[in-house]
Amino acid sequence: MSTTISIKNKKASFEYFLTEEFTAGIVLTGTEIKSIREGKANLTDAFCAFEGTELFVRNLHISEYKYGTYANHEPKRDRKLLLNRRELRKLFTKTKEKGLTIIPTVLYINEDGLAKIKIFIAKGKKHYDKRETLKTKDTQREIDRHRD
């Protein structure tokens, strides 16, 4: 493999305060992993939710594989995340707190060829927080521009 696949959720750091990071495996079908290797996935509207004691990622769009047959996958199905019991318990208790949610930020293929997803415990930003984020980005861009 010559290129590394890394699909990012650029909107996540703008919309949320990202606090704690976890790396999870993801249960995929054959055509889904092929589409991810082609870079045909979108994390923009994705979020994580518990069903019983299991954690699932929802609204993760993985495009249908172009060479797939009748066995092709559904693009926006719920996909199970693989974490150990201690991590799942910690995430479950954190999401019970008011205003906290679990957001996927990066979907990538590791060196073993397995699909992994980085998830964060996140707290939603208010409108004024977003303005502040834009302001600091603009000032940093100006500083970098004048430095060159």
C-alpha cells in the first residue's frame, strides 16, 4: 500500500470542544472496506450512540463499491464499534452527563490493513465559541502570512 487512507471530519473541531480521545475498531462488510480504501467515505454528519451495551456509529456514509454486485452494502447503515469493556463503560457514563456526546473525527486504515475510527467525547460549542474559534484561526493565519 503506497498511500495511507485518512478520512477526516473537519466540522467536528469547529462544532464541538473535543475532550477525550478513543480509537475503536469498526465492523465492516467486504464492499465497505473496499470503498474506504478508495477514500469514498464521509464523516460529516456521523455520531455515535449506544444500543444496549454496544456502541454504534450512525450516519457514517460509505459509498457503494462501484464493482459490487447484489451483495453491495447500504451506504448509511449503523456500524458497530469495537472497544474493550472498560472503555465502553467510561463512554457510557460520560454520555449520561448533560451536553456530552461521542463524535467520530478520523476514519483510517492502520498498518495492519484494518479500519479504525478515532472518536472523541465532545461538548457542543455555543455560537459565540464558534466566533472565537474563527477569530483565533484568522489571527494565526495572519501571523503565519507575515512570518514568511
